[in-house]
Amino acid sequence: MNELSPEARRAYELDRAHVFHSWSAQAELDPMVVTAAEGSYVWDGAGRRLLDFSSQLVNTNIGHQHPRVVEAIQAQAGRLCTVAPQHVNDQRSEAARLIAGLTPGDLDKVFFTNGGAEAVEYAVRMARLHTGRYKVLSAYRSYHGGTGTAVNITGDPRRWPNDYGSAGTVHFFGPFLYRSAFHSATPGEETARALEHLDQLVAFEGPDTIAAIVLESIPGTAGIMPPPPGYLAGVREIADRHGIAYIADEVMSGFGRAGRWFALEHDGVVPDMIAFAKGVNSGYVPLGGVAISERIAATFAHRPFPGGLTYSGHPLATAAAVATIEAMRDEKAVENAAHIGDTVLGPGLRELAERHPSVGDVRGTGVFWAVELVADRASKEPLAPYGGTSPAMGELVATCKKLGLLPFTNYHRLHAVPPCTITADEAREGLAVLDEALTVADRHTTG
Ligand code: PLP
């Protein structure tokens, strides 16, 4: 606290007096002040520069303060700050065209929201109305948002205190070879067994009662577990067999994060809807949405869609999306994310795993990597309990920050999730910090 500039200190004190924070015990918080950001870096309240290996909440895919996006927002603010959703707006139209061009298959209509949770809420509502069914299946080890339906679909401990009877949601185990629920030894076994499990769950829940399967194409906050080959295609097949809508949640995995515009391109599947947010405009102005297939959209051709938002397709947010997508295209940001993952982050993190006994597993793709920390490699006992934290994880985060790196952590995992635009040198700088910081975690492991 002492080192904060006077302006940062005032911001901090006002925050502690008046700001109510997400997912936290308010009196136990000591939040970091961020005063500025550029590219892959942020500056804290003491003027120290930190490499942003978190992309904030994994949303600044194009990096901080990209001049083309900032300019587009400024220009739009000078032209037209807001417009009701029932009117046509050029930025909303163009953003929808660009997004429809990036999504696979016939997902050619876009309903805009203010963020990811609303995108999931509306996708589920569309699926329920389209199918005339109620239940929704989703995975354990998932996060789909903090609002009513989205948090009930979520498969992590944040659901527990928010669960008032689950509202027709049923959870299943997705594939995760490192902690397989199916005792699998190979990716092929994991795909086959995870699909058999889902197939049985559908049969026992009653196929005719199930409106949707909601699935992160690569589960993000829950651990960045890229599904083994064939899994997403198998989910598509099960959904098709029973007339169930397949909603791909690409809120975190989309817009370049996984080295593709959408992570499901790794498996070549076409879902019925894609929920997106975050990377669509890097969060410069809040925006999310649902990309909708012809078939689902047709349900509402002559029947009003019973849903809406004052700010659906807000001009500042959609202008930011247009500029973001165009800049990412021109600068080959998605290709860069894939290249950095293949040549720097992937090999670098695997090399750290060889030398640090606290690292149980490293997995990911693009700029979407998880480092799983364990107290014991043989038993795979996590370095913090499920849903909790530990002194070891606290020390690890503090050391990263002290060494100039802002990490993303969740329970016993550290995620390396920098912007898609990160350079090879910046990625190496981050790996060097992690190398040093992991020695702290090593002290808490029995090897
Ligand atoms: N879905 C996924 C996969 C997410 O990672 C998130 C947020 O982290 C959400 C949905 C919710 O998005 P938002 O926080 O914008 O409501």
C-alpha cells in the first residue's frame, strides 16, 4: 500500500469503501490497482510494469489499448453513442456479418448480448423454445456465467451456493485424461468412454426431455482440457440422434484463444449455436452474443422471440468488434496465437514440467495453457483443494507478481493465457518468471 501513488491510493481507498466485488468475501480483499495498459503489459498503482499472462479475465485477445480498436470506439462515440435494439445500426450489421463469416456451417444470424452469461442464457432459451423441451445437460468442470441459468449449468463450486433446485440442469463428466473419470489410459479410450457415459446419461434422463447440451469446446476456467480427437464430433452425433440442440460455449475459447477463430475447428464440428463474448472485441466495451443456425433461427421466423436487451448490439461495442476482427485478421493474430503455442509456450511449459516436481500436468493449445500444480506427482493430490486455495498457491501468485508477471490462477492451477498478439520474446519472458516462481511451489511438493 505504501508504494501506491496518491491517485492510486485514492482509487484503492474509494474501492474499499464503496465497490462491491465479484465472487469475493468483501472484507478479505486486497485488490491490485491497475492504472494503465498497453499490448501485453499492465501498470500497477506503484507504476510497476507487469506482463499480463491473464489477459485480465482471458478477454484481451488483441492485447491492451490496440490503436485501431481505440480509434474505432472514439470515432463511433463521436458519431452515435447509442441506439435502441429495434433500429438498424451500421456497426451492428457489419459486426454480425463478420461474425457470421467466421462461424462454421449455417450459423448466419447473431443475437447480441452484453456478455457471456447472457449469451448462454439466451442460447438455452432458444433451445428450449425450439425443441419444446426443458432439461439442459452440461459438464462438470465447466463455467458458463454468473446469472441464474448460466450458473446452474456451470459445473464448478460457484454453482453450489446459487443452486435452488437446478432448474432442469443435469451434469455429466467430459473427457479429461489426466484425471479421467473413466480410468482411461489413452485419448482414444477417453473419447469412447466419455461419449458412452453421455449416451447413457441421455438415455436415463429421457432423450425427449432434453433441450440442449451446453459444452465449452475447450473448458477454460475449469482447467483448459482440450477434448481428445473425436469427442466433439461424438457429442454432435448424440445430439443429432435425439433432436437435442448442441450449444458450443466459446466465450473463453473463441476468437483466437485456441489458435483458431473457434476452438471447435480443431474437431471440425458445427453446433446449433455458439455463445461468444470476451475476445469478440477483447472486452474494450462489454459485448457477447449467440450465433444461431438457420434451423433454430427459423423457429422464430413467424413467432416472436421472447427475449431482448436495451443494449443488444450497442454501437460502441459492435464498432469495437468490427475493428477487433479486422485488425486480428490483418495482423494474423490467430495464426500468431497458434504459432506461439506450438513453438514457445507449449514446448517451454513442458520443459518446466520436466524440471519442477510441483507440475503434474501441462496442457493446452494456442495461447490457452494450464499448468496443474500438485503436492505429490504420484497421487496427483492438488496443491490446493477443489474450490479453494492454499498458502502454496498464494505464495506462487505473490512471487509471480513480484517478478513482474500477472498470472491467472484457479484453485491449484496456473493458466498461461496471454493475448493472442504476444511476441515470442514476451512469451519467453513469462516462461522465465514462471521458472523462478515454480521453485516456490516445488517447496510444497513431495516430488
Ligand atoms: N462461458 C465461459 C466459457 C466463460 O469463461 C465465461 C466467463 O469467464 C462465461 C461464459 C461468462 O461470461 P461473462 O462473465 O461475460 O458473463
